[in-house]
Amino acid sequence: MVGFLNMFGNVGGAMRCVSEEVFQKAARVIPGGVNSPVRSFQGLSMSPMVVESGLGDLIWDVDGNKYIDYCGSWGALILGHADPDVVRAASDQMAKGSTFGISTAVEEEIASKIVSLIPSIEKLRFVSSGTEAVMTALRLARGFTGRSKIVKFSGHYHGHLDSLLTQAGSGVNYLNPQASSKGVTEGALMDTISLPFNDFKSVRALFQSFGREIAAVILEPIAANMGVVLPEKGFLEMLREETKKAGALLIFDEIITGFRVGLKGAQGKYSIDPDLTCFGKIVGGGFPAALVGGKGKILDCLAPLGQVYQAGTLSGNPVAMRAGLETLIKVERDGFFEELFEKTNRLTRPIQEALKHKNGCLQQAGSMFTLFLGVKQVRSKEERAGVSEPLFAKFFRYLFERGIYIPPSSHEAWFVSMAHTNEHLEYTAKCVTTFLQEEC
């Protein structure tokens, strides 16, 4: 490890003077100094990172400190930072024009690519963010079914739209015990029902009593915003069965899992055919882009064909579409996911071994995983209540000081990219296992 540190150069926030200065200036003009709450390093007893650049699996802060990055823009950068082919594609498009507010041919190209890859998607509509994709999906579900009730699951985060900010995951967990937000009215939540994840009985009981009032069930098929939590065997199949019987729609939020856990997403992994799916992150190749896709008869309810309204000046932005298309072309090559998963396992296998006699667990889905400190298994938001936040804060700082950047919240997933080198993965595994041996 010492040899690696010598080669690695300035690591672990050895100097953070400029970062602190930039953050203090930002705090004067930006609430909390950040444009998304989880970037604030809340609960970590340190000021936030201010990043300068990234290349491959590395990022540099404004002080010149170098870090191995396991956040990857929250899963978006499956190829790593500044992939040369993606940079070239985006640059070529920018030279032609960055936005028009008019249709471009590349929108059809990437839409057709996604339709060819995801069996459940016949048509799709591009938007600019995951929140917007989910908002559109819910409006579509209500417009298509003529019903109002939406069912979600505790700990699943679907963006910051009002109607789903109840019992949510991700950074919203820190706001209050109900994981909601001030400014969200009771009226906005009155048609939202939140159930425990992986609870078969509560779902069946709800559908037995109110099935004909439910427009849709929405969930992350593999939860990633309370840490990686997999569905229990048969849970997704049960949801598909209950929604079909009731005439409700099943919506998969694959903003994170789409093209991350496999070429066909979580729905391909579990062989489930949802009615609507929301994709984001990877489909933009590092630029703001997302989509809602699904059965043609449902998508045709959108304007201009139907009476469900959705619009966006930057929807289908050509730079994001070019970057996303180039990313998907690389992701679909033979052996891509086998190589990516083996990289991930190179990191997670020694950690799993080190956890055998420790009070913690690692839960993994393909190239994303979460290390839960203080509990032996997490199947729901309720079960992650035993996770030690003080120990996580100590763990984060320990890795940060050694040139390793992980998501700054115990509620999030780590992501491995194709750019991660074996040397960096092995170094990270050594640092993590050393911490577990010394502190757990």
C-alpha cells in the first residue's frame, strides 16, 4: 500500500485550502453551497469536495488531490470519466450546435437502439432528468387508467416530485423520520400509498381492498437509494401478477439499474415485463438525459397524439443523445458486462471475506454494491435502521484520506466502471479490509 501511495502522488485531501475557500464562497450564493443536498457531506464532519477534473477512474479536486472514484456521477459514468469516444461524439455534435429545440435525427437513432435492447419498450419519450421521467410516467399511468392512487415502497427514491416524497430514500432521509419534505402538501400525498419493500402480505392485502383504485405501482426493481437492496425471490413476479389482475400499471424506475446490472436492466435480470420503465444516468452518457418508455398504446397517450401533456425545451438534447448513443454502442459489445462484473468482484470478494466475522454486510447487484456497517442483512428500509452512521462517517474519512472517494452517504450505492484498473481495485480492497479489521 505504501508503494501505491508513493506512486499515486498527492492523495486524500492532503491540502484542501482552495476547496474550503470555493465552498465558503458558494455558500454565500447557493443554499448550503451545493446544488444537490447529498453533495454537502452532511454528517461527515468535513467540508465538501470541490472537483476540478476527472479521467478514467480518477478525479482531482481543486487543490490537486487525486482520488479513485466509486461514485461515477452516481452511476452515470459506466465507461469512466472523459471516455475518449464519448468526448469525441459530444464534441462533434457541439461543433454543429448544442441545442435547437427542434427534432434531430440522433433522437431516433438512440430511441431505436433502446427499443431494440429492451423488450418491454415499444416507444419512449426523452426528458432531461430522472425526476421528470418519473413525473411523466405517473401522469401517463393516471391518464391511461383513469385512476388516481400510486403505490410506492419505503426507501425507494424516485426524484423530488411532491407526490413521491414520502418514506423516500437517498439524501431525503436526513430531513425527517418520514423522509418527506416541507413544502409538500397533504393534498399532494393523499393519492400516494407507501408500503414496506419485500412485504408480500401488505401488497396483497392492499390490492384485495383497493386494487381498482390503483393506477400504478412504482419501484426500483433493485433498490439503490437506501443502499443496494435486492427484491426477495418472487416479489417482482407477485407485483406483476397483482397489477395485471387489478388493471393497474407496473412501473420500473431503472434510472440507476438501467444498463448497469445488465444490458436489459433489472427487468432482464429478473425476466419481468413492466408496463412503463424510467431510464436515466447511463442513457445520457454523462449529460442530463432520461426517458420514460413502455407499451406503445400507453405512450401514445402523450401529446401530440393523446391528452396527457408533457414538454421540454431541452428534451432529446442532441449532445446528450450523441453521448448516450456512443455509450450504449460500447455497452452492448460482447463480453462488456462479464468484464465489468469481474472487475467489481475483484473489489468485493475480499471485502465479503473480511465481513464473515464482522457486524456488517455487502449487498451487490452487478457492478453496484453497498457496504452496510452495523447490520448483517438489509431487505427493507426498516431493516437498515441498525446501520451505524458514526461508523460510516469514520469509514468515509478513512478512505478519503487514502485517496478513495465513495458516495458520501450510507444510503447510496458504489459504482465500478470499465475504467477502474485492477491496481486501483486491489488497493481499495486492501484499504477497506484494513478498516474492517481495525474498527469493526
